[in-house]
Amino acid sequence: MGFSHVTVLLNETIEGLNVKSDGIYVDGTLGGGGHSFKILQLLDTGKVIGIDQDQDALNAASKRLSIFGDRFVPAHSNFENVVDVLAELGIEKIDGMCLDLGVSSYQLDEAERGFSYMNDGALDMRMDQTSDFTAWDVVNTYSEGELFRVIRDYGEENWASRIAKFIVEARAEKSIETTYELVEIIKHAIPAKARKDGPHPAKRTFQAIRIEVNNELRIIEKTIEDAVSVMNKGGRIAIITFHSLEDRIVKNTFKKLAEGCICPKELPVCVCNNKPKIKIITKKPILPSAEELENNPRARSAKLRVAQVK
């Protein structure tokens, strides 16, 4: 199938970026190119650098955005490498950056990518298909304790201990190869009564394994700090998250960068000389409208936060 992705909180993100016609912007999660397309429409002499570690996404978006000529520059990388990507392009400063931390519709719907518990496919879950590390490695080589930690911390799964135990017991018979095999193990681990309510029983575990495979949470704080360091005064960073763990990191990193003096309260005068690096634009996250949720139910957990560089 062709690469398709419904862009979440599109207008809200573009409004948050406050796009200048001559600005340089980074779309750190290019995906289907929805945000980049909208930014490019507002530019006269500016540029968009579109970063994605998924080559399928990069190819499809580059084709879609080719109508903008050299004002769009694709980069096959992870957004955590934004400083290096810009340096290679000879760009010192940017005027804004957006990140959409969700999994694309294409990745979810393409069974062979292994992201979805609703489709049967190999245990893959790699955003970057050139990486050697897959969901198979997590499921089949992590110790019971490591599996418990991943599923508890990244999936916030109440049954993490039982799921880890059942995975280890199942793979002692034979290695776990497919998403459906893993789903069945998770279903057996969670008591029937607990499976009656709430989301699909495998949702949290699949989320946790995906985060582990792609190192998703550990790179968010550093990326925000790096983006701010290469941004012009008045530049903005807009980040869309899809679960509480991501949102908490973004919220806390923004809060830290917006702080002024960090001296102990007992000191009579400031000696740290710490100055706020950003101003938080969204005191509370922006949520999808009722109309967007009706058209795209996958947007239901999305939250947008925006900050401006001082």
C-alpha cells in the first residue's frame, strides 16, 4: 500500500509555529508530510528540513513535496540528530521545529511492520528499518525482569509482571515470532475479568515494546534542548504527544527551560545567573476538536504543547 497518514492537530500546530515567510523550519517527524506541506505553503524564501528515520515515509513525503522544489530538504535521520543534520546542511539557526511523536497510520496498517496488535506480522516495530534491533529481540532475549521493567514503565501496564512471566514461559517452548502469537500470550496473562473493560489487552504492552525498540522516550528531552539551542529568538517548538509518558517529559522539559533563577531559596541574592531560555505558549496542552476526533479517532489521545525561544 502507499504511504498515507492523517495529520493530527494540523492547523493548531501551524498556528503554534507562527510561521514567517522567510523562516527555516524543521519537521522532525516528517511522516506523510502533512505539517511540512502546510508550512511550505506559507513560505516565500524559507525552507523546511524534513527529518524521518523511516525511509518509506521519507520517499513518499519527498515525492509529495517535490512541487516546492529546493525549499524542501529531506534528511534520513532521527530527530535527536537535529544539530548534526543542520550542520551538514550548513544551517546555523532555525525559526521553528515541530514533532509528531505518534506512529503513522501507514506503520500501523502495514502488517509486516509489526506495530499493530490488530494485524498479524513479524515482531519488528522498527521506525528505522536499517536498525538491527527489533521487537523480536526484546520479546525473545530480554530477561523476565527486563521485560517487566519495559512493560511497566513504558506501557504503564498493571499486569506487567504476569505478562513478562508468560512471555518467558512461552518462549521456553519456542521463540515468539509474530504479533498474533504475542497477543495470545498477553491475553492468557491478563485475567478474563480484567480484559472486559478498557482498551485492547495488548495495547499497553505493544506500546511499551515499540518505545523500547525505538528508544523513543530517552531522546525527547535532549532533542528539545538541542532544538532550542539552534533556534533564533522568537522561534517556536511545537510537539504533539500521544501518551502520558511523552507528554510528561515535554511538559517538564519546557518547565525546566522556562525557569529563571535556580538558586536555593535560602540565598539572599541570585548567584546562578540562570536565565529562562523559553516562554511556554500553551499553559495547558491543546487537544483535538470534536470534529477532528469524529474524522480521525486515532487523534483522541493527542496533545500539543508549544514554546517560544527567548
